[in-house]
Amino acid sequence: MLAYSTQLRPPAGALEAESSKGNMMNSIFRKLASLAGIVVVATAMGCASTSKHEGTGEYMDDTVITTKVKSAIFNEPTLKSAEINVETFKGVVQLSGFVGSQADRGIAVTVAQGVAGVKSVKNDMRVK
């Protein structure tokens, strides 16, 4: 008589296939992890500033400074704020446009310099 074993055995080659499947999953996981790392580094570099481009935080700071300078100029009764343009890059404010007198140029620069966060002021305004 033949004796049959009651133990279940995987079919021939099943262990090798399972091992190969595990290696393939590890390989895919490693590739996805590497891709995620590259995306994180690229995103971080995209937000970094250079000498000619601002980072995200710097852009927001400059936007706040520009708004504060425009508001301060608008609140100065002797200046016609509609004719004065304000731009900010890395804390440096550039004033351009037209003013009524040389004294108005000086007032506008003084007002801009009085705003928190302003590092310096470039005066490109012209007297009408």
C-alpha cells in the first residue's frame, strides 16, 4: 500500500515564484521612494531664491512691503499716489512715476524708508 502524506506542500516552483515576487515588490518600492525623494528635492529647489528670482517666502514679504509702502504714500496728503508706482524686490523698494516737485520726490522716498522691512529705496521718479 501507498502511504499518503497529510501535509500540504506548495506546488513545485511556488517558493521561487514567491521569492521573485517579493524581490520585484522591493524593487518597485525602491524606485517609488527614489522618485518621491527627487520630487521633494526639486520642489524645494523651485522655492529657493537666486540673485534674480525670489523664493516663495521672499515674494510674499515683498508683496506685503509693496502694499505697506503704497498705503503710506496714499496716506500722505501732499503726494498724488496714483502717479507713483511701487515695486519691491528682496526688500529694495523702487519708486517710479511722476511727482509735482523735487520736494515731493524727497517726501515719497522718506515715506517709503519709514516702512518696516524696507532695506533701501531706489528713486526713479520724475518731476513733471
